[in-house]
Amino acid sequence: MQPSFYAVVPAGGAGTRLWPLSRQDHPKFLHDLTGTGRTLIQATADRLLPLSDGLVVVTGDKHADAVAAQLDLDVSDLLTEPSPRDSMAAIGLAAALLAHRHPDQDVILGSFAADHVITDTDAFARAVRTAVAAATEDYVVTIGIRATAPSTAFGYIRMGDPLASGVGAHHVHGFTEKPDAATAEEYLATGAYRWNAGMFVVRARVLLDHLARLQPTLAAGLERIAAAWDTSERTAVLDREWPALTKIAIDHAIAEPVAAAGGVAVVPGEFDWDDVGDWQSLGDLLPAGLGDVRVLGEESDVLALDSPGALAVTGSGRRLVLLGVPDAVVVDTADAVLVTTRDQAQRVKEIVARLSDDDGGLT
Amino acid sequence: MQPSFYAVVPAGGAGTRLWPLSRQDHPKFLHDLTGTGRTLIQATADRLLPLSDGLVVVTGDKHADAVAAQLDLDVSDLLTEPSPRDSMAAIGLAAALLAHRHPDQDVILGSFAADHVITDTDAFARAVRTAVAAATEDYVVTIGIRATAPSTAFGYIRMGDPLASGVGAHHVHGFTEKPDAATAEEYLATGAYRWNAGMFVVRARVLLDHLARLQPTLAAGLERIAAAWDTSERTAVLDREWPALTKIAIDHAIAEPVAAAGGVAVVPGEFDWDDVGDWQSLGDLLPAGLGDVRVLGEESDVLALDSPGALAVTGSGRRLVLLGVPDAVVVDTADAVLVTTRDQAQRVKEIVARLSDDDGGLT
């Protein structure tokens, strides 16, 4: 039987380090951060739709309307979570529901974050197809991004020998948490480590079997929810079951223990990839304009003198003037203005933490 | 005869280095730049009214309404210029008109800019009274500010021996243009130089006589305008005479040539003084708040982390967040945001020059 491939896009996370553009009520994935005219979740869907037999988005209650407005999605393919229960619940729900809905298919699902930036869609498509092929060998397959720098912002995947089948994937020896700088340098020097972009491709049945074994309570809860989803019982069952679901990331629930048992494979992804984690990385993504200044938004709203390396984000229609501030980050929105520098940008979450006590909607 | 003292306040100049707060249509003197609740021209009037028998403001057509709204001024004391013809025309008009209106008085006038900041009003009052006394000896009297730094932003007055009368003023050996840094250091080292704040106190008759001798065309034009001012002919005469008035600063028209002939005296002013020429100097004027950050406007709108020495100017109700930007200058207005640093602040006029080609009201 030819497998069916469904793309699953968990759309959660506020992206607080991109404040004040990204907000709890309007997170990163709903924004066009690359100036292409497509938001991050739209670009994600654009990449996945040609590769898949269907696309399922899992998002929170308060973002469901915005996601529906941005994507041309059948309402049944938009799974709304009553509250965030971490990535295993979100992806597990999609897996259980796809298995329920397509009992006669060999369902393979691939999970891809809603807010990553990938420009080489051909190389991405090749990696996904390879991952799907490897998933038919019952591996949990991840795509490992070529590490181009000793980043301390990402977890790493330790890649082993190629699978015997010759499909183009490798054994995985293990996953690491975000390393310190020295460890990241060591990883990079070995050539055996790849960045973990949280992409997982796996047979629904394989995933659900791992889950039943490793997190039986969670698996049972998801199974009850999936069975009720397309019935009049959905709300009642969700209300009862959802808040009790084990809150755990797929990395800890599945990827790490299954890797330790030899059940995870990695496909080397040879495409540019960025999770646009903060203003620094967004600055690197955008093309340098006049005077080596990056602008997200209306270039004509920005006047910059002697500010090489600066990033200006317009958003309120006001004129933004930068004078003698190299590497500055200036983000203008309707109700807040952020002024910082590229190398301080990862500290923006400290600001959000300070504001969120009594923020009047600012965070 | 006891002299009458009239304060004359020429209110012109946009203060372009305080853009985007100061605009052509709403210049520096109309703003509360010190957070006291009074604009600069209001504070100027507050200082002068208790010292004088009357206050006359000379301003441009487009600022007359705003000045009238800010000051409790008799309409006859607001002299409106059809176009800017520099300080000699403005002050000369006031002198000629006061002489016309008060033919039986010994009119002494004192000219003080509308946009300077002086906090020690008692010391200022003492200096003005001394200057008025010296003016009764028919000197053109200036007040020389104690030079506390080798500033290159101000002209200097070279002070000589005390007047023989013992009134508390000194002879003036001459005026200098703004010096370079090395020259300013030399001036400061001698102790004989004082900053020229453009304050002149002089008998109206003495001023008009100097003017008739040194700038006869200008003097004659002003005399015709003053004669017609309080008649139905004012508009017709202004339309005819005003555009032809010699455009010259009082420094060049009167102060320098009269000083060369020994006719200028200086009263040492022992008060703090600032012309709030740029954001740097405004930053020095404002008290340091939490984290050594200066705020002009709503302190509760500003959140600053690790930004000592920074200046934040609120103006649109937006939250301003400064993160890791020491000595930054951030000015938020309804239609423009400026981001620069204290030591780049004097370059703001370059920005205004670039914007004013096609500014849509921004400058």
C-alpha cells in the first residue's frame, strides 16, 4: 500500500523574543517576517501542501480565527486546543485523529513548526521525501539541519552511519539540549552533529505505539479525544480529557527514548533554515539595504544615517529615523517602540517578563 | 526720571536640532522641555514679568496664535512679523515702537530669547537689575554667562575692567564667534571670557541712535513701521517696508561695532543657563531617573534596562522600551521616531535637512 503523507503544523508559542511585533494575541507565525508577502504559517503551508495529501494545523483557541483567515483550510483540518499542553499532545492528537479518519490508509505524518523560515523549497522537498521513505521502515525520522555555526540557540542531533536500506537517512545516536558555547564548538568540529529543527516524520501507527508504551496515560487520553472528535461528543470529551493530558514535549516523550533504543533516523537537510528566534536572527535573514540597513516593512518610512548593521521594523506608518546607531534594532508598532541592539536582542524576553505583570495587552 | 524697563522676547527659530519634537510649525519655545509644566516661552515670561513694566513678544505670523494661547498677553504687546528679518529687525521694531508708545518715559529695553532655560531666577533678576542700572549710563549692556566648559556651541564675550561707576558691570573688549575647541580652551583658561547668551539691555533711545548711525536704512524703515503700527496704516506700511528691511543680527549690527568703540558693558551672570541647543544638552538638564535614564514626558511610558545616560522623550502614548542602549536618545512623536545617541545628537539638523525636501509636515 502506497503511504499517505499528512503534514501537521503545530502553531503555538508567542515568540516573545520578537516583541513588540510578536504578541500573545498575534504571535510570530501570523507575521510576514521576511517581507515576501506571506506570513510564516502561510509560507509553511506553501512548502508543505505540494508534498502532502493533506495539511492539519493544531493551534490554540485564541489563534484559530487568525489561522483560518490566513490559510485556505477545511475547517476539519484546523484542530483547536482548549489550552496549551505542549508539543506531544498537539502532535499526538493529530496522529490519533488522522489514524481514526483514515483507517484504510498507511498514514505517515510529518510535523513542522509554523514559524520557521526555509528559502530553498526544492532541497526541503527532497529531504521530506527522503524522510517519508525512511519512515516506511518504521523509524521516527527527523531532519537534521547542517550546522553552519556553533549556535547555542539550538539543540543538536548526533548523526551515525547511514541506514542499511540506502534510503538516504542515518541512524541517530542521540539528541542534546542547547549546548554552551564550548560544547557547541566541539559539536561543530566533529562534523557529526546537526541542528534539531523539531521536524519529525513518522508513521502514525508507529508514533502511537511508541506513545502507548512510553506515555500510556497520555496515549489513552488522546485516543478518547480522537474517537470523539468528529462526533457531537467532542466538546464534552475535550473538556474532560484535555486538561488532564500529560504536558511534555515530543522530544522528551518520544525522540530521546526511542533514539536511545535505536529507533530514530535523521535525514540531512541541506537547505537554509532559521527559526527567527530573535531580532538578531531576523536581521541576518533580511537583505541589506541602503547603508547596510535592514528594513522589515516600509522602506520609505525609514531614514538611516551612519547606522550599518541596523534593523528597522516599521509598523505604525510613522517615520523612523536612525542616526549614528550601528547595529541598532528599532521596532515601531502602534502601541510600543523597542530600541535595542543586535547583540542585546535575545534579552527582549526579559522585557516581556517585566511588562506582563500588568501589560494592558502589550505582551 | 525713573527709567521704565520693558522686556522684549524675540520668539523665532525652529530649533531644528531638537527634531522631531521641535518643528517649524511648533518650535522649541512652545514646548515644555524641562518637565516643569511651563513651556520655554512661558518660563521666560515668568522670569521677566516681575522685573519689568511690560513684556513685548516679537514672533512670526504662523506662531502668533500659539504664543497668544500660551501667554496672558495684551494683543498690542504681541508684535507679529510678516516674515523673518533676523534679530535686529525684531528687536529694533520693539525699541522703535516702545519709544513711540511711551514718549514721556525713559524706556530701557532688555531682549531675552524665548527658548533658554534658567533655573536660578533670583540670580537672573539680580543680573538684569544690574544691567538696567548700567544701561542708564548709556551702555549697550549684555549679560555674560559664567563659562563652565570650553563649549564650541556658544559665542564668547571678552570682559575687561569694571565700569568706573561701580554699578557691577564691566567693559567689553569684544565679542567672538563660536570658537574651535582649542580656542575655547584658551578662552576658558584666561577667566576673562563669558558665554554670550544674546541678552541685551539698553536704553531705547541709545539703541535707536546707534542704529540710525550704523544701519540708517534699517533704522528709517523701522521708524516708519513703528509710526504706523498703532494706526490703520499698519498693514499697508508693513507690506511695503518689512520685506526691504536689512536682514542682520543685532550682534553684527550693534554689539560688535559699539563694543569696538567702547560702548558695550557686560554684567556677569552667575546663574545656570542653557540654550537647550540639542538633545545632548537637554539630557544634561533633566534629572537622572531610575537606572540613570532621563525621561521627558510620561515616565510610566518608559521601560529602560541597562541604558545609563539614555534620554527618552515620550509623546505619543506608546510604550518606549530601551534595552542595553547606554546614552541612547529616543524621541517618540505622533508621526516620527528618532533614535540616536547623545554624542551624535548635534547631527539631527542633517536629518532635518534631508527630510525637508519633501517632508509632508515632518520638519
